[in-house]
Amino acid sequence: MSAPLLLEAQALTRAFGGLVAVNSVTFSVAEGEIVGLIGPNGAGKTTVFNMLAGSMEPTSGTIRFDGADVTGMEPHDRARLGIARTFQITSIFPALTVRENVEAATYRAYRTGWLGSFFRTKAWRDEEASAAASAEEIMAFCDLADRAEVKGEALSYGAQRRLEVAIALATKPRLLLLDEPAAGLNPEEGQRLVAMIQKVRQSGVTVLLVEHHMRVVMGVCDRIVVLDHGTRIAEGAPAEVAANPEVIRVYLGREAAHA
């Protein structure tokens, strides 16, 4: 039996004046999948991500998450439903330690509020203990436990990227949107990233990623969606997409030429 659909993008379109950045793009992500969204620069990948995460509204089209229409829903409301997103540029708190960065992200799930914090109620203390335990688990999961007390700004670039994933995981997502997670990583760090994304899926989190690093995409994705000039031109398993003449013409051939 095939897995139920977790994310459905139907005829997503985004226009900026007379420029159509994304043109009637339709695709879905099943629960437990790792799906890649690829294409040349300017293909509309980040615009699609922005619409999925809620930071940009589509001009037309719908987005459904776990069967519910979330089109027009604010980003923080989508986060409560279980959608988390990373960015092309790392968005950590550089002056905070790794532990503080991860613990800060757990506060979204707190239910006691400021009053419980002010009076330090038992419920608030229990949530604090739970957040600390969760942060420990996530730091170990992302291979950051030995850097727990290191400030974000002092981490290597690869560790900063892992910290950003850790922050997203601390919100307890069901769907993780990764925006070019391998950007700037060396081959060893890229392999480490692939292993971590596979672990994320094994933990029960579905993954959709935008990525230019083809070794990462081909090594980790179950299925790939290809965009060009805002239009979906191909979709399928990595081997199918890699052999698609149109994909080779507009994207893979160009990538190989610059490899």
C-alpha cells in the first residue's frame, strides 16, 4: 500500500507584475519520502519553497498539508501543524551556544506561557526539563553534542548547517523543507549531510529539499521534481530524471559543464 500524501501543491502560480516566476506547478510528497526539487538558477525553486512555508502567498493554486488546505495560512500556524524550513543562508543565533539555539526552538511547543514562567510553576519546570532533554537528543542526532557549549558563530560552516537542521527538528516537524542544505559544503561534509537526511527520514520526518549539489540529490532522494522557468518539466526516480533528455538539455548538461 502506498503511503498517504502529506503535502500537495496544486497548480501553484506566483506572478510579480508581468513576470510569472512559478507557472501552475503541481506535485506531491508522500509521508516518509525524500523528494528533491531541482532546476537551473531562476527556475522558481525558492519561490515554491516560500509559498509552501507561508512566507509568500501564491497568486493562484492551493497547498494542502495532511489533507487540510493551508493556502494563505501564516508561517507560524504552518509550523504548529508540523512544517519546518531551513534557508539558503544559515539563520542561527550566532551569539548563542548550540544548546541555547536548539532549546530556543523547543519553546514553540510550550503550553504554560509567560504566567507559568513568571511563577515557575511545576508545569513550567516540567516543560523546561523536557526541552533540555529534547535538546540533548537532537544535538546528538545532528552530531553536535560535543559542541553544545560552543557559540554558533564559532562553529565551522558545516556544523552551522547541521545546527540549522537541529533547530528545525526541535520544532518537532512532520515535514522538513531544506533549502540548499549542501551549499558551501566540501565533499566530506556533503556525505555527512546525506547520512543525516537519511536519519531524519528514519526518525519519521518527511523531507523536501531544494539542492544544486547533484551527488546529494541523487544519493538521498526517492523522487525528483525538475523546474525550468517556473514550469515543471519532469518528475520521477533519480535514474529516470538523470536520463531525461529535456532535463539533460536545460540542467544536467549545464551542471556537468561546470563541474
